[in-house]
Amino acid sequence: MENGGPSRTALITAYARAYHQVVDQPQIFTDPLAARLLGHSAEELPAATDRLGGAVTERPRRLFFATRARFAEDAVAAAVTAGVRQVVILGAGLDTFAYRNPHRDLRVFEVDHPATQAWKRERLATTGIDTPDTVTFVPVDFETQTLATELEAAGFSRTAPAVFVWLGVVYYLTPDAANATLAYIAGQAQPVEVVFDYLRSATTDEERAYQRARADRLASVGEPVFSYFTPDGIAAQLRALGFTGVEDHSAADLISGYLGGSAEFGGEPSPALHALRMLRASR
């Protein structure tokens, strides 16, 4: 994190979602607060995004950020229809769902590092974005605190149904740390669901070379990648924890689906998307 603010990856995600609102048609995901939270007008975004590189300026990668947010929010909407009234956003970053939440009785717990959360709250206040009563901020420094203790102290119910949204985080954790969080989620006393993205293990020399180069770049800015999974392996791990429903999608398939099977997207080369997958698991 820079100057006590959000990580580079949190900023990239926010800028990609904001830029998606301006340049991509049709839109996969609608977020009228993304640019505002960053302090930019639509006209300013192109210049502001140039310094963040391909994750924002390359359309396929930008569409994945929009797609994973859409996929997660669709899952939350379905859960609310089924009676769920609490959602936990792990590693919330600059996510804006809590401030666009259309479900009046859905409580949103935003979990993040204290420095990132303090920066975000200052941005919310500065930009005049309303923080509804349904939002609960849960600052957690995982070096000194535990998710279970801090969530429950914030009023999260372990005996009520819940949805956990966990985007852009798993690959920066060790496999053991990721499994520990999944085990905590699986321990919910009532029906529970988790939505997260992960990186598939490379299967070709070309993919391995790309993943090594990308991991080296991220490590150089202090955000090393630790975890890769196979679809069969992560599914077996989830079932061993008690999850009975596992829905796994490749990034390309999800994006094409939201674009109505657009051949235009299918023709765009993007090695960055080959390994990205979205997973939704329920118990």
C-alpha cells in the first residue's frame, strides 16, 4: 500500500470498473459511483488510467473486472430473494456495492485492511457519497487480528444465512491461508455461499512463461502471487469443507455470456484471461 492508502491492485480494479462505464458498449456492469469515488469525471478518466497499464486499458482484462463484479452482485441478488440478509465483502477495496445496495434490509459487512478502509472512508466523505445504515466497516489486520473475532464483534451472525464475496484476493494468499478462510465460511450454521475468483494452474509452456512474468511484475511492486488451483482440485477442496454446490466458469465464457456470445470478444487475444476463473460455492 502506498502512503497508507489502497494497494495498487485495489486502485486498478476501481479504475477498470470506472473506465468500463465510459468506453465499453454494451456495458456488462453498471457502477455510477466508481469514477466519483476516485475523484474523476468521465472526461478525465482516459488520462488517469494510462499510468495504470494494460489491466485498465486492455478491453478483455477490463471486461473481466466488470464481469466478476456483475457475477458477484447477481449471486447476492439471488441470495436475497432466497432470504439471505447479510453479505460479507472480503478485501472490499474500493468496491461500491454497499452504497448502491438496492436491498433495504440487506446488511453489508466490508472487511479490509485498516489503512485501505480509512482511505476509502475519507474518499466517501470527500465525494459526498452517502454511507447507509446497512453498511458496517470491519477493519482487520490479519497479522494481529482474526476474521472470526472482528466480524462477530461487528455484529455478523454466525447462525444466519450469509453470502461472502471475495474478489481479487485469493491468488495473493498462500493455499493454506485461502483454505482457512474457506473453512471459516463453511462453518456458518445456516446456508452459506461464497463467490470468488482464482487463477488456474498453467497447462502449457506459454501459460507458464506468462504466469511467471506476471508474478515477477506483481512481486516487484510488493504484491506477490502465491496460489494457483486446478478446477478439479479446488472443487474437491470445497466439497471436503462441506460445500455441496460448486459452479465454476472461465473468465472468457462468462464475459461472452454477458455480451450475448459476442464474436467480437471471442476474437480478442488475451493471455491474461486464460487462467482467470470465477467460482460460486454453496453449502
